[in-house]
Amino acid sequence: MTLVPAASPPKKDDYMSQAVNRTPLDDDLRAEYDETVLKNGVRGKYAQRYAAGTNLVRLAPDVAVAFPTEEAVNEALRLLLKVAQATRHVAEQELISAAEDEHVALSKVA
């Protein structure tokens, strides 16, 4: 078996300097739209602002069946947060208690 090195990708500068084959748009713009206003649009102008105020999550189909509404999803997640916080609090208390018991046992040995 002979290994053949793959062609290296073009350098970024090379890629950016290549001529772009631009063709006029082939679409049917309605007469009521002013094409001069549309020509200078900036793609993604408000995308960052929109994303900052939005937190969308796509649910898997099986999860969407179990939680069909936004309220159902939020209620379940809030319950999960409460359980996680309570569990963490109990675990912390158990660690503190175990440390205190160990300290008492060590002080009896000494």
C-alpha cells in the first residue's frame, strides 16, 4: 500500500484573492419592492443582538412528546434544579458531619 500525501488546502490569502464568478440574481422581485433599498443590505446586521436575547433549544422528538409546551419544559427544569440543589446541600452536610466525626475520633486517639 502506498500512501499519497493529500493536497494542502489553499492558503487563506490565496483563497481570498481568487476571482469570484458573480452573476446577476435570477429571481422575480415584485414591482412594489424598491430594489435600490435592498441592494445595500448587510447580512447578519442584527444577528448578534438577536442571539444575545434568545436562548432556543431544540428538543429531541421523544423529549418533545413528554414536554409539549414551553411551560412544561421550564417546570421540569426548575424541579430538576431544586432537586440538584437539595442533593448538593445534603451531600455537603454529610461531608461536614463526616469530617467532624473524624476529628472527634482523632482527638480520642491522641
